[in-house]
Amino acid sequence: MIGRRALWLVLAVPALASVVGSAHEIGTTRVAIWISADQYRAEIVTDAQPLADKMAVAWKQIPGNTLGTPESPQPLVGFDELLLRRVTLTIDGVEVQPGVAYTVSPSTPDRAAFVTIRLTGALPEGAQSLQWTYGWTYTAYALTVHRDGDPQPTAAWLEGDQPSASITLHGPAPVVSRFQVATRYLRLGFTHIIPHGLDHILFVLGIFLLSHRLRPLLLQVTAFTVAHSITLALSIFGVVSASPSVVEPLIALSIAYVALENLVVNSIKPWRILVVFGFGLLHGLGFAGALQELGLPRSEFVTALVTFNLGVEAGQVAVIGTAFLVVGLWCGPRPWYRRRVVLPASALIACVGVYWTFERLAFRF
């Protein structure tokens, strides 16, 4: 029996780790569009390696492999053509072909290598609207639009290859109501947990596994909520800051710790609440990093911050509620619950947390 469980873990950890490794891809791609009287410029900033991997796959799918081979002196010949296969920029409903230029910045201790791609072109006389689609990412990314004469850019959050709303080229920017801001950031906070926050989901599940009873579970969740709300607010207001190269490995380590503790204790100890509170402070810095990628509207700063946090809470409650209904309510009272559910699930989460910790630390060396 032990051998089978060990084999199951060995087979499952790499698969789950590869999925979890994609968590927090939210925020790794940003797009900004600048609009003047007669010109437009779009700038894409994204992690270089994931984009290169996706383009390499698409490269091989081109009939006749017209882009050459990776061994050629100019392996990026045809980059513009390949890039624009999944980037669509339309003006008044007509697709345009922008000029393409790019630069690659090397990796640093704080972040992996990233590429900046600039698309430029002239606006036709009398043009009224523009629409944008970027198909080289499968997760959410921030789009900001800067127009001459506007006091601040407008911001939106797009999912994968979702086209943007029609962007008015001239005249005052459309007024966004407080309700629209609230719903936008509420949704952003929720999607940062489900489906994009797989690391936060694992942490919350680690909290859930040690005790399926509501009272101790609510105590832990409350401590976590209060803590991450504190650092989220302090970080957004510029009171505290921390490098992602420090925060992200520690978040992964918090996942491993909570899961490992589940293996050695069978009930909540007094220090558990303090530990969860401390890790909540770390996760708040992670939430702040994602929120800062999109930015907060100055006119509705507090509304956006509060509703983003509420969206995060809604996502966490959805995770815990689902786990309770699917597992805790029916299996929790069973005598075999700890042996068959808590221990193997915690062991798997711990392995992923350790794997992810070393993976994130690798970017620092």
C-alpha cells in the first residue's frame, strides 16, 4: 500500500507542478496603446521564454517551414509575420498591418528575461475607433490606453485572445461609473484566485485539510484575510514594498509548510493561527503585485482596491465552500478521512510547494 501511494505521488507531482508552475502568469503580459492625432503605437511587454516557446510551436506548424531553422544565422527571420498571425489590430473594422520592432532585456535577480514589442502605424484620416486582440497568451493581461489630451489612461483586463472593446480615437474618454469600476475589479480579484491563482488555491486547501469543521476553519481564513488585506493596502499606498523574487518563493514555501504541518499534527495548534496570519501578509504582497500591473483608477482608487479585495475573498470562499461540500461534509466525519484524504492530499501539495520554491529561487541565481 505504501509503495502504491509513493508511486502515485511520484507520478502526480510533476504533472501538478507543471500546472501550478503556470500560476501567476497573470500580470506577466502587459499591453499599452498610445494614440495621437495621426499615429498609434502599441507596446507589448511579456516574459521572453514563454513567448519564444509558443512561437516555436507555431513556427513548426507553418507549411514549408518558411521561417528557416533555429540553426540559421538569423533564426528570427519572419518574426514579424509570425507575431502578427495572432495579433489583430483593426481600425474602423478594417485590419491594419503595423510596423514591428522588438528588444529583449536579459534576466535579472528580480525577474526573468522579457521582451518589449512595439507596433506602430499611421491612423487613416477620419478614423474613429480601434480594436485590439493579442493571441500569444492564454491568461489574463492588462491593457491600458493613453490618448492625447486625456488626464489619465483607461484600463481594461482581457482574457487570453479576447478582443478589446472598441476604443474611441478622438473626443473625451468614455466615463466609467463607480459601479463599472466596482464590477471590473471585483471580477479581477475573483479571477486572480479562480482560475489563475493556483498557488493561493493550494494554500487555502492546505488550510482546509487540517480541519474540516467550520469554526477552526473560519478562524484560519479570517486570520489569512485580515493579514493579506493589511499588506495589500499598505503596498498599494506605497508604505511597504518587496521584490517579487523574494515574495514569490516565500509564497511557495508557505504552501509547503502548511501542507507539511498537516502531516505531523492532526488538530489545529495555537501557533497555527499566527502562522497563517504571517503567511497571509506574504500573500497580500503577491495580490498587490498583480493589482499594480493593472493599476488603479485615481478617481475611484478606494472603490477599486476594496472591490478587488472582495473579489479575492469571494474566490477563496468559493474554493473552501467547494472543498467542504465535495469532501468535508461527506468524508470529514469518516474514520478513514485523515488516512485516505488528508495525508495523501497534503503530501502532494507539500511536494508541489517545495518544487515551486526551488523553481522560483532558481531565477535568482
